[in-house]
Amino acid sequence: MTTATHEETLGFQTEVKQLLHLMIHSLYSNREIFLRELISNAADACDKLRYAALDNDAIFEGDSDLRIEIEHDQDAGTITLRDNGIGMNRDEVIENLGTIARSGTSEFLKQLSGEQQKDAKLIGQFGVGFYSGFIVADDITVRTRKAGTDASDGVEWRSQGEGEFSVADIELERHGTEIVLHLKEDAREFADDFRLKSLVRKYSDHIDVPVRMPKVEKAHDEEGNEIEGSETTTWETVNEATALWVRPKSEIDDDEYKAFYKHVAHDFSDPLTWSHNKVEGKLEYTSLLYVPGRAPFDLYERDGARGVKLYVQRVFIMDDAEQFLPLYLRFIKGVLDTRDLSLNVSRELLQQDPQVDKIKSALTKRSLDMLKKLAKDDEAYQTFWNTFGSVLKEGPAEDHANREKIAGLLRFSTTHTDSATQDQSLADYIGRMKEGQEKIYYIVADGFNAAKNSPHLEIFRKKGVEVLLLHDRIDEWLMSHLTEFEGKSFVDVAKGELDLGEVEDEEEKKAQEETAKAKEDLVKRVKEALGEAVQEVKVTHRLTDSPACVVLPEHEMGYQMRRIMEAAGQPLPEVKPILELNPEHALVTRLEGADDAAFGDLAHILLDQAIIAEGGHLDDPAAYVKRLNALLSA
């Protein structure tokens, strides 16, 4: 190594400064994870070199025995971790160690509260990687050279984890990366042979790259005494160094599965569940899939990083191979190792390979079965649903073949509990259906209270018929693709004719027909007064407490979806509502007896109130207020 040249001092990206400060002050209780993160990065670097060497094995530079080495110096208070992986050039060093190249960074920092315990958990959603070294070190030196480049292309990066870092060119004989941690005084406990070995076995036993540490042995004389000056140093492999997914399930305990998840997902928290399977036959592959316990920040960015780590015959191919799971399962993490793809496969080739579709179909079913099994644990599944439920709701539109399976995993708010918590399944609903009920009823609204208090629910509450209360933005789109479940069709209670089937007896139906006939003149008069504002006016039996409600034609787009589409700049044709009047209500009785001057105003007030109760917006709110004031002061 020669003297450093072309040295420059650069400032950290603003987000990195904040993150470093937070980690140094908030993760004190979990300091030991720094070693797991650094080993995980080193293993990734070795995987990437192994893959790159498939096309050009010269970049091994005669050293194809990939490994990670850890040394320590107790007197100097340093830990050195090196790998002979892919390494970095100068530009990559500046980009990877001076910025955080991950979407959601700013959003992550906005959510920080300043409370150490909460913030430490938030970091787990983000992943800290290399920067975790500053939890225990107040000075870090990185020396690296990209495999396949000249020895003079080495780079040295130094920082004390504050506002800036320096980068210089150096001579470096070996490719790969070496990280030297200068430990803080209160972290010198980590410069200990036993402590480091125990951390490697605790967090990184599953890494399939050997993690080696020096082992000093002394010769002994005939009496068993150590011979001075006879010390010899050998390298001892500390971890299992066998890819966890190729080991038999019976030999892997839960702690190992959890540790491997944290390596794959770069997550601090445990997964909710996992599924480990080996398939042999026409297709040969091994999969290890996990359901995380928390969501990444880019969960709702449909173009964000997602997918499994792909291996072909244990050779790492790529991170985030999104072709093997549908978009609505983008939260699933894990590993896929297959024999059925070529080693030089690319993302473009994956899109054309018929084997990919077969594996995707199998992994999709495996993931849904894993969720079905998780659903038997109400508390764990509720955690899953609160985190990923709105993503799973994308499923029925994207995956027609598994629509029934996905529907069984959905959870809803309903009038059975009248709670905003979505914890009722469709199977629960069907199990509680009234005698004679053949349909699953639902209502869509902008919020839970709007759904819960909708006038459309009045007859259902009176009859004791349960209704699904849908209040997520995606719900109307979901229901446009979810037409039935277990042979029961879905019905929007705010659209079309209301048919309660055999829940209503013949006497009730006959009385409704007689009332409608008796009010024909009133209906005609209201329609004339409202003119083009409504499509139709009729007498209703939906209502028990409200004077009127608006209903849309059966196949018309609902108000919620219309507002979403309009907000996105999508022009939509105007839709006129159907006004339904409650003949038993005092306001309708008053309307019937009103003179011509007051009749028009009262009819418009009833229409406007019905639109407001539905969560709609009035075209002319001032006119409504003026009419209402006139009525109140009369």
C-alpha cells in the first residue's frame, strides 16, 4: 500500500447525518447488530463476485476461495472485517458510503419522534447496513478495490460519523473490501475473541460464505507445558457456512430461521411466519419465504424494490427478482434456489422463460397457503392485516385464478361489530347470515363513520342483516373484481333496487307496493320540481329514520371511485342519482302538504341532504344554505 493520493473531503447527504446521529444515540441497547450488518454486506459482495465471474473468471484474480475474515486488536481497540468479494471503485464508494441509495429515506426521517425506543424500532424498518458500524466506532476506515481492476485503483474512505468523510486513491494488492472499526471506549468489549465468535454464530451462522477468525496455537513439550515462541496462527471457520435453505427443515430451529430472515430482509424485527419447501419432479427448486412483521417504506410504490433473492444451484444471481411473485404479494421476502434456469439468466430473459411462470404460480399458492395458516392465529394475522391488508386487496383484480383463496384472506369492518378494526372474514359473515339471506351486502364510503352511519343501513339494522363497511380507498375497485364468495354474490346497498330476498315476507312486500301506488302523485311532483338534477324519484323501504337517500344505478361507478378518478384528472360523464323518499318521515309528510312556493325548496333540501349523507359534494352549497335558512325562519 502506498501513500494516499487524490484525497478529497466530502460532506454526507443530509439524511445520512441525521441517521448517523440517531443510530449513535438510539441503538445503544442493540449495539451488537453492527457485526451482523457488516457480515451481511460482505456476503452480498462475495455473492456478486461469484455471479460476475460466471462470464469472466479472471476477475477472481487467482483467488476464487470466497471468504470473510475478522480480526481484532484488543490493545489498539480495533476490529477489522475484510472480504474478497466484488469491491468498489471510487465513484461507488462515494455513492454507497456517502448517501443512502434507498427510496423512502426522507419519509423515514419525517416519522422520527426523538423517543429512543420508538426510533430504534423505526430503524428496523429501514435497514442500516454499513452505517451500523458507527454504533460502536467513532472512526471507520474502509479500503477497497473492485475486482478486475489494477492494484493502483484502490480507494480509502475515512469518517468519524459526523459531517464529512474523506476519499483517497491508494495502492491495494487484493480486491474486495476491508473495514477497520476504531472502537469507542465504552465498546471495547467487542475487541474480544470469544465475544466476536459468539456474535458470528448468533447472527451469521447461516451465511454460506465462510466467516473466518485467526486461531493461535502453541506447541507443547513432553510435560504438556507451552513452548515459548512456538505460536502458529491458523484461520478457523466460525459459522456453519452452509446455505440455510439447502439444509433439512428438521435441522433448523426457529432462531436460525429468524436470523436468516434478518439477513435477507435487512430487518431488525422477527418475521410473522415462514414457509420452507423443497420441490422435486418436473420443476426442481427450493424456496424459503417469509411474511415480515412490519412494512418497508416503499410498500405502496408499485415500482419499488421487491421480490426474492434468486440463486441457481446455490450461485447468487440477483436481489429483488420480482418475476416470481405477483405484485399484490410484494411484501413477501425470501430466497428461491432453482436448477431450472441457466446461470447467465438476466431480468429480460426471466420475462420470457416459461419455467418462471410455473415457479411463480407455485410460489403464489405457497404464499397464500402460508397466510391461510397464519390466519389461524387471530392476533398474528391481525398484525399482518393491519400492515399489509390494503396491498392484499389488490389481489382479486390481478390474480383471477386465486380470487377465491384471496377473498378468504380478506378482513372487513362490519355492522356486526361496528368497529373500524377490519377483523371479520367473509366466512365469518356467511356463518352469521340470516335465514333466507342469499347475498353478501356491503357499502363503500370515504371513511368508517360515513359508512357506519349511512342511511342505506337503516333497513338492514332493523332486520338484523349484517353489512360489510368498506372504507379504504381501494375498496370500490376491489369490489368491482370480487363478484362472489362461496356461491354468494356481493350487493352494494347504495346501488340499484334493494332486494332482501326471503328476509322480507310477502306481507311486507305487498305493503310496500301499496305505499308506492299511494304516493305516485307526490313522486311525480318531486320529479318535476327537481327536473334534471335527478334521474328518477321513487318511494323507498330502505329507510327507517332518514327522510331520503340517493341511490346510483346498479352498474354505475360509485361516489368514492368517482372522486378518486376526478382527483387523478380523469374526466368522467355526469351521473344523476335516483332520489328515494321515506313515506313515513315527517319531512316527507310536510313536503306532501306544502304549497307550490315552498315545495320546490323543500324537495331540493331533501335531495341535497341525501347527497351530503352519502358523502357527496353539492354543486351549489350556497343555494342549499339559503333554502335551509328560509325553511328554518319560516
